[in-house]
Amino acid sequence: MFTNKITAVKSILLFLVIGIVFSYCTPLQTPFIESKDAYFGLTPPGLTPEVFAPGIVSDSTWVEHCQIAVSPKGDEIYWSAWTADYKTEDGEKNTEQIFYSKFDNGVWTKPKRAEFIENNPYGLNGGPVFSPDGNRLFFYQVKSPWVKSNMYTYYVEKNNGKWGDEPILLNESYNSGEQNYSPIFTKNGIAYKNLRGKISKYTFNKNNFTLIDSIGIYKGFRQAWNFYMSPNEDYVIFADKQDEGYGDVDLYISFKTNDENWEFPINLGPEINTELRDRFPIVSPDGKYLFFMRHTKTQDFFWVSTEIFDELKKNDG
């Protein structure tokens, strides 16, 4: 009996040793968003903004618009652009359409128009945003003929790796304003939306959004168009036009204080802000890059390292 117990203990110890050795010898799989193939395999930018994915996303054949959307895993990228390839029903105007590329079978696919906006070929489709878990994609639509007050937020769900074909309208609590931009998700079931220059705060459970508050960032500053709230809600980036700016609309960042107020907004500086209009900020899911749109001739997307935030905060302090 005693011998059997010793044998059993030895066997357990042997399995433990083998398990530990195996865990040390087996290489950990790098998340895709941290791999060399992420972001189309491009060399990441430093503290100077660079055009993002020229010839792929920032292309001269269309005019990019709104924020870019990178999936939480980093293997799908969506954006919207005004394009002459899809005209209004009368053939007179260009329309805004959503395009995407995804990493499939070891390569990024060629940009393609999203299948789930087939229901609105003559209208506006823009502002794509992923849910925190990556299983929903939110965006706005304006049905033809265009009326700004008819700008509503929709979403599609992913099942078995494929997005649904029919956009689903968000509940009335969210689609309550004249221009309903896509939500900005943070942690702990909180989402934000720009509503006529003020920030609306919602709780969300699956697809139901409940308005709980309306907040201001700093007196004298207005949040124009869509903005970005960090996942921890410790800083916000928004577009505004101020007298001390660089010419047109500039991007500003405001950090939250220890007493839950917002500090005086800091202009992101001449590297990011120009005499052109700079707006639609969004930070990548890994927190490493700030994306924004600049009104060049074809309204290009730019990206820059978020280390610039640390520099701004240090210089401001």
C-alpha cells in the first residue's frame, strides 16, 4: 500500500515537471494585432503623422470621410469614403459608402464595398465602429433622398464569421437627435455620442442603449462631429475651431483630473493640426496609434504614435 502511494506521488510530480517544461518550451502565440502583418504590414509611424495605407485606404480615387475602424483583433479594417463609383439614383451626385479589407489566408484582401449596405445604394453610409467584443459593427445611414435629420445609427451582427446582410436600427433612446453618429464605446458598458455639440452618455446592454447623462468637457469648447473617448474614460479627443488654432478645425485632447473633472483642452500641435481641417479622431484597439482625417484634396486618413499624448501631458504639466 505504502509503495503504491509513493509511486502515485512520483507519477504526479513527473506530470507536473513535464507540464512546466512544456509551458516554457512552447512559444506563446502573438496576438495578430501585435504581429508584423497588422495594419497591412506597414511600418508604424512615430511622432510625426503619416498618411495611412496610401493606395489601399487613403486612395486618390475616392474621398475618405469619418473615422476609420480597426477590429479588436486587428484583422479587419473598415472605413467610409465619397465615391463616384456609386451615384445617387439620378446619377448626379457621388455617395458615401463603407469599404473594408480583412486578413484572410495570410494576406489582406483588396478593398471592397461592404455587403451589408446593399440596402442603401443611393444614400449615405459611414462612420463604422466595432463593438468592444468585435461581434457588432455600428454605422450611420441616410436614406435617399438625403435629409440630415434622417441620419440614424444601425448595426450588423457577426455569426459564424460572417456579417449579417440586413442592418438593424438602434433603439429610439439612441436615435433621438438630428444627426446620430456612431457610438464611442468604453469599458463597463458605457457608450458616448456627440449630440449637437454636447456629449451624451449611455449604458448599453447588447443592443439597447439608455441615456443616463449629458456632459460638457470644458466651457468655451464645443465637440464638433464625432470624437473619441478613451476606454478608461481618462481622456477625450475632439475637433473644434478656436481663435488660437492653426487655421481651420483642430484636434484637442483633454485629460480627466483626479476629481473627475476635465482639464483645459490642449491643442495637439502643429504636427497634427494644420491650416487644413483635421477631425474624426480614433485610437486603435491596442492603444498605440491615433488615426484622424485631414482635409487634403482627397481627405486622407493619417496615423501617429499615441506617445505624442505623453509628450503633450508632460509639456503641459
